[in-house]
Amino acid sequence: MLRLSELKLPLDHSAADLDAAITRRLRLAPGELRGHHLVKRSVDARRRGAIALVYCLDLELEGGARRRLLRRFAGDPHLRPTPDSRYRPVARAEGTSSELRPVVVGAGPCGYFAALLLAQMGWRPLLLERGKAVKERTADTFGFWQGRRRFDPGSNVQFGEGGAGTFSDGKLYSQVSENPTYIRKVLEELVAAGADPEILTLHHPHIGTFKLATVVRGLRARIEALGGEVRFGQHVVELLLGDGPERRLAGVRLADGTCIATRHLVLAPGHSARDTFAMLHRLGVAMEPKPFAVGVRIEHPQALVDRARWGEAAGHPRLGPAEYKLVHHGGEAGAGRSVYSFCMCPGGLVVGATSEEGCVVTNGMSQHSRRERNANSGLVVPISQEDLAPYAQEGAEALAGIAFQRHWERQAFDAGGGDYRAPAQWLEDFLEHRPSQESPPEAVVGSYQPGLRFGSLDGCLPAYVLDAIREALPAFARRIPGYAMAGALLTGVETRTSSPLRLLRHPTELESLNTPGLFPAGEGAGHAGGILSAAIDGIKVAEAVALSLGTPHRSTAPP
């Protein structure tokens, strides 16, 4: 087959129009086009008065037509042979292995994909998750938001089956370039586990919270069907290391005192496993501080964003709720600090995302339909190592980011009234440096659960963060008319944008630099950001583990 890309059609085209556009673009004779398969569909909204859909298609052609087109369009980057994106495992378990079974810690996207790939290659991984299965975890989390259950440090937005991404928009695209074979593997496995097949073809696919809960159960079932095992309520509190300078991994100890022997551990703890990071630091596992960002959540009416992005086409069924991505490179008022939108959730909610008592953390969440009235996004500012210096303890500089996050999360908890409500401020009041009391006209109805306490965000984040956001808001309003509306709502604080540290590993073997047998992985280990990249990192680390366990092998078909 041949792959045709960058084929643009008007928003209201028909299926016959698509066939005609292919034939016209390639100057095909009748009967030469036998069929086509959708690879990707995206939206070109650069001209709001002429929004177009952009297609990438695999074409089935009459034999002679394929050869002729390849010659005729030899210099055209938008017509090429369809690449082979099938995933092929790098190794296979041979017979009954004498090695101890590999262990995976963390049931987020990275841990689940690491375990799934190990199981597909013939090893029977044991996956340990400190939190609960997704059904019980969801009941705890929604119960806390709705005021029916006390906050549970072991079962919340951050900890439990599915990881932090379970209560999010479920975005499945990455800011960085990834191997298309890995991307396809992740998406196909998610579909096999229950995700909507449309994620295979949308340019910016997402799953949504409730569907993610179904998908993670499906991933668990696939791992178990292949001989793997998943255990919940299994909190790893210690790595067991061998004597001598090599420090080879020998196993793990759980909170209940149980010890599990293993020589291959995939550690995918998530970015909020602060006690795990402290334990690793105490054991001397190689790590370093990593940049991250903090800020607030901002809410607008979704209709405002739709009009700004889609114009008169807002509400068209082929478009859905609009997203945005904003960046402002700071000037003098913001002390030169950049501000950018983070984890934008169309038609979503702002939710409580703390993993520790006495802290307030915000995050965004959407269902698959994205039908809530508000759009929300983080507005965040990068934090430098110089910013962290006051929070660093001698000999523990890598943990300074955790101390920084915790300090401001506690400030927000106090500003919210000490009962997990979040501090909030209307945008007009925020710009004018005055506490919020009365609602302005056409004010956004805040969605944050467990609730809001209006006042001032001053003191909930460093002044340089708030000043940078104040500078950025008028600039963003020039991109999205109405963005600086008086009744837009700011809710604090957004601190868990990514891990504040990185567990160092070999660039190709992916093993800890100073702890053989330990394979740090995913977002918590500082090697990914978001569901897709975390899942891909899980695949890569599973491959590294498999190569250390078995004979290299490349099959001719996907597993």
C-alpha cells in the first residue's frame, strides 16, 4: 500500500468527496483506487473561516498504479510506501527459566506496559501496587471529592491502579518525538483492553476518566492471562541490596515485612511517591534534581474557547470541544520567566489531587465526552535549581523539589481553610492584587472538588510565579479573545506537573547507574511525561530487562 498524507478537505465533506479528492490529487484512472484506510485525521484551524480536516490514508491500489505513482511522485514527501509499524519483541523466554521472576513496582501506564510486554515475551512478571484496584480506588477518590469519605493517603488521585493518569483527560499524545512502532503498540494494546478504536486515527486522541478505568482493568486481565500476577496493597518500603561495592539488587521488602526475591526490578512509582524517593536516596541510588513547573488552574466557559478556536464552526460535530496551547516568554514584569498552559482539559473539571494529608493540589480531568461547561488548564512557571536552593538540605539536594512542592501545597491547604478546599480568586481581582469576595458578572462556576475558598492566591505560591502569570494573562488574551475575562477563575495550586527528580540510568541498557538489577522507569523516575510517553518507556525498559534475561530475538509478527 501507499501512504498519502496532508490531504485537506472542507469540514462538511462527504465520503464521496474524500474518494474524489484522492483520485484528483493522484490523477488516478477509474478503478485504480480499490480502497483506503484512515491512518490519522487532524484539524487545520489556522483560518477560522475555512477550517479543514487533514487526512493521512493508506491506499489500496491496482498493482500497476502503485509502481507508476511511486515514479511520478518520487520527490513528493506526502506519498510514500506504507511503513511497517508492527511491533516485534526483542527476546523470548526459553522454556522454564531458572531466573527469579522480574518484579514491576507501580500499576500506572509505565508499570502496566512493562509488565504486559514481559508477559508477552514469556516471563511471568509480578506487579506490585501500593494502592487499590481501580474500582475501590475510584470509590475512595470520588467519595473524598464529594465529602463522603475521609482523605486516604494510600488511595487517591496519585496512588492506585492506573496511576495519576486515570483521573485526567487521558491524553495519548506526546510533546516529544517517539518511535511510531512504539506509539502504535501502545494504542493497539489500549484498544484491545477496551479503549475506543478512534484513538488509532485521531491526531490528538484521548480516553477520558471513566473509560480509562475500564482500560486499566483490561490491561490487568491481559497480563494475568499471560501468566503475570498483579497484587494491590503491596507497598515497597525497602530495596534489598547485596553486600559489596556492586550493590546488586536482591529483592524488595514490603510494608508488612514480607520480602520478595528478584534480580530484575522495574521501578515505576509515579511522580508523587515521595517516601519511595526518600528511601532510594537513603540507600544511595543515583539520582539528580530535575526541572518541573508550578502554578494554578484556570477555568473559562468552554464556549469561549470554542468560539476563539473554531469561529462560526463552533459546535460542529466533527470538531468537538476546542483545546488550546499557550506559551508566554516573560518580560520585565515577570522577571523573564516563561508561562505555559499545561494539561489543558476541554469540557472538564478541576479536582483535588493531593497524595498527602494537610496539602492541596489541583489537577484537570475530563470524561471521554468532554461535555462539562468549563475548559480548564494549568498555567505554570518553570522552577530553576536556584529557586530550590532554600529548600535543599545538605547531602539531599536531589530531594529539594519535593520540599518545595510540599511547602506550597501546605500553604494552599491553610489558605483554603484547612479542610481540603482550594484557595481561589477571580482573574480581575488577581490582576489587581485584591482578595476576591463578590462574584463578577458572568463569572465561571468553579468545578473544583472538594470545594473553594475565595480570597487571595498571594502566599500560596512564590511571588515570582504569580507575577509571571499576571504578566502572561493579557498576552494570552491577545491569542484567545476573552481569556482575561473578569470572571475567569484561578484555583491553586498546581504543583505535580512532573517528577522533581530523575533516577539516573544507563542510556541504552536502562539500568540504574549504581544499582545493578534496578531499572528506573516512567514519569516518576524522570524519564517520561504523560500517559503515552510513560507507556512507551515501560516497553523500552521491559525490552532491556528481557535482553538481560533471555536470548535476543526478533519475530516476524507482533505478539
